[in-house]
Amino acid sequence: MANSNSASQGDPRHTRQAWSVLIASTLAFTVCFMVWMMFGVIGIPIKKMLNLNSTQFGLLTAMPVLTGSLVRVPLGIWTDRYGGRIVMAILMAATVPAIWMMGYATEYWHFLVAGLFVGLAGGAFSVGTPYVARWFPKERQGMAMGVYGAGNSGAAVNKFVAPVLLVAFGWTMVPHVYAAIMLGALVLFWFFSYSDPAHLVSSKVSFADQLKALKDPRVLKYCQYYSIVFGGYVALSLWMVQYYVGEYGLDIRVAALLAACFSLPGGVLRAIGGVLSDKHGAHSVTWWVLWVSWICLFLLSYPQTDFTVLTVDGPRTFHIGLNVYMFTALMFVLGIAWAFGKASVFKYISDDYPQNIGAISGIVGLAGGLGGFILPILFGVLMDWTGIRSSAFMLMYGVVWVSLIWMYFTEVRRTDVMADASAPSASSAR
């Protein structure tokens, strides 16, 4: 890889530039993610205004995620070829008009179309990941990608900022303010980021050729993992505010604050996941992440239940269900686990595909993003079909089961998951 062989890595000037790139890129990604998750809050008054059912609401919130997912592969390839600085700047600039126009939408189809263009902001991940990684030596790339990935906390920032604007000025003010924030972030990014021609990957490989990486079973497996830790994170970040409002009858500001208990650690702690992946290996961290997810989702899946038992003293009715405090605590733990998992999956990629990080991260990011698009729609369909809100967690529980089984048969039987393995991932050794 170009950066790991570069003599400039030890140069103090290069080091300062590397950290400036990382900080500026992380700020830019945080703003992009905040915008990408906008419908998770403003979708609630829009749902009421347009009288949408749960399926329609799921489609509304998921629409930006679709575009942000589909553009990830080409953006990753363009980042390899042209450099992350210029690609990120163009991407951010392209979203500003669409964000602003969102405030003038009045019909359901207006929101769907505008959401497609706003969703371009979600592609920032596939630009920044290879961009920041190449500024750091291999043994610190997990940390760098983890810090950058902490920009996922933009989902939590959205839950702090949007409800305040919504209550004070109405939902139409949110996209206008967000457009101004995006423009300001673009200016800061441009002035504090740098380009290094040594990081460019000269390649004549076509888009179709890059997609052939999907034939690699390792890439498919990483796509499955990421559809949980990132796709599930995006989906639940979009779904949780209205879940709290519906399930526990909370005010939208309180609901958004509690929902941030999942979104904030799910973004900020990604950097710690990167450090742990550097130290213990991507495999070990991912394995434990999936087991913690399985336990949390099992408990979250149980719906509010009243049942009657015939005792010696006659019938007695009992209630089983999570109160708001237990529910929030479990979501907090789940957010931490997925933060670590998002970092560990990309550590797999930097270990196994050092010469092709941009394209492979784009493909895996596409899978994760598509998970974030499909899951909210399925949450809405299940809600309309069963009438059980916790059916969303039942679905996620089943998806985690698939990954656990897959990982066991392809990796765990051959690896000591308790080992301190800073070496390349288990799958790359085969």
C-alpha cells in the first residue's frame, strides 16, 4: 500500500497533516451523517401531517439511505483514483441545494424524491475511510478508521439539534439550518485537509470489475456482518424516536434524548473498537460483538405481555415487559457493541485488501447501507402486519443468528477467539 511504504510517514509535517486530515474528515462525516438521519426526527411530524402508516413512514425514513448506499461503490473507486479531498468536497457541495429544498416539500412524493438527493451525504463514509487510512501506517489504520467512523455520532447530534429546532420553529426550519451547517462544514474541510499524490491508486479496473469482488466469500461475509452493525445501527437510529413516542408515550424531545443513548455510543466509541481491533484482531472483536448483540436483541424482542396463571388461590395475572429504563439500558449496550463491530469489520478489510481498500470498503459499505434502507421498511411492514412494535428487534435477532452461524463455521472452529492477535485476520491466513 502506498502509505505504508512511504518514507514521509515519519516526517513531522506529514504527521501533522495526517491528524488534520483525520479531524477535518471526521467533522465533515459527522455533519453528513446528521443530515442523512434527518428523517428520524422530522419524519414524525411529517407522518402526522400526511397521515402515513408505519410502512410508508419506514419508506420515508429509508429513502436517503438508499442513495447513500448505492453511491458508495463508485465513490470508493473514485477516491482510490482521484483522492479523497476532492471527492468529499464535491459530494458535500452537491447535497446543499437538496437539503435546503426539503423545507418546501408538501407532498409525500416530494419528500421521497428530495430524500434521494439528500441521501448522497451518506456516501461520505466510503470516501473518508480509504482517505484517512492511507495517511497512517498499517498498525494504526484501525484507529484512524475508527476515529473517522465516530462521525456516525451525527445520528445522535441530529437527535439533540432537530427536536429543538422542530419545537421552536417547526420542522421546515430543520433542513434550512442543516443546509447552512453542511456548507460551513464544507469550507472547514477544504481548508484543513490535504492531498497526497502517493495515495492515489492508478488503476484501469472498471466498475464492473470491482463488483467481481462479491464473488469472494470473505467479502460476502463482511457484507453480512456490516449489514448488522451498520445497517442495523442506521435503521434503529431512524426508528427509535417514533418507537419511544408510540411505545412509552413520551414527548418527542424526551424520546430523541433517550434514543441518543443508542446513537451516541454507537458512533463515538467506534474509535475504541478500532484500537481493540488493532490489538486483538478483527475476528475476536467481531465474534464477541455478535454474541452481545444476540443477547440484547433477545431481551428487546419480548413484547409487553400480560398472562394469567391458575394458582391455588385462583387466577393471577402477571405482566412481563421492559420499562423505559431497562429498554434504554439495553439499547445503550447494543450501541456500544455495534460501535466496536463497525470498526472491526473495516479492520478485516484493511488486513485482507490493503491495495483495494476504497473499492472493497465501498462494496461492504453498500451492503451495510442497503441493510439500513431495507430494515426500516421491514420494521414498518411487520408493525402494520403484527401490531407488535418489538417485531423490529425480532427481525434483527434472526439476522444476528445467521451471522453467528456463518462465522462459527468459517472462522471460529479454526481460531482461538481469546488470543491476542494483532496479526492479520483469521480469514486472510487461509
